[in-house]
Amino acid sequence: MHNSRLAPHEMLDLHELIGMKNVCAAKSAAMMNMVNDPQLRNFLQQDVQTAKQQAHQIQSLLSSVTIGGRY
């Protein structure tokens, strides 16, 4: 996104989403230690990687936009 603008509430929503993705990654990582089934472990490992990647992508988006809106 080049010269994109987000409203302040959109910025807050994206920060909340990053937090949620990080919590999901942490929960899946913790659950991996309790799982014996290889397929479930693999699923949880993929979930951790996906959540971390998505959090990083959202952070990159936030870094590339400016805050718009009326004041």
C-alpha cells in the first residue's frame, strides 16, 4: 500500500488483531507439548507458523500506512 490512510479505529483494530494472533500462536505452541498424535502436532506447528506470519504481515501493513480521519 502506497500512501494509504487508516482511520484511528482501524489502526487500533489491527493492533488488537496482532495481539490475538500472538496469543493464538502461544496457545498452539503450548498445546504442542501436550499432544502425542503426530498429525495434531503438525497441525499445531503449522498454526503457530501461520499466526506468526499473519501478525508480521499486519505489522508490515501498519508500518506502511498513515493515520487518516477527521480531527
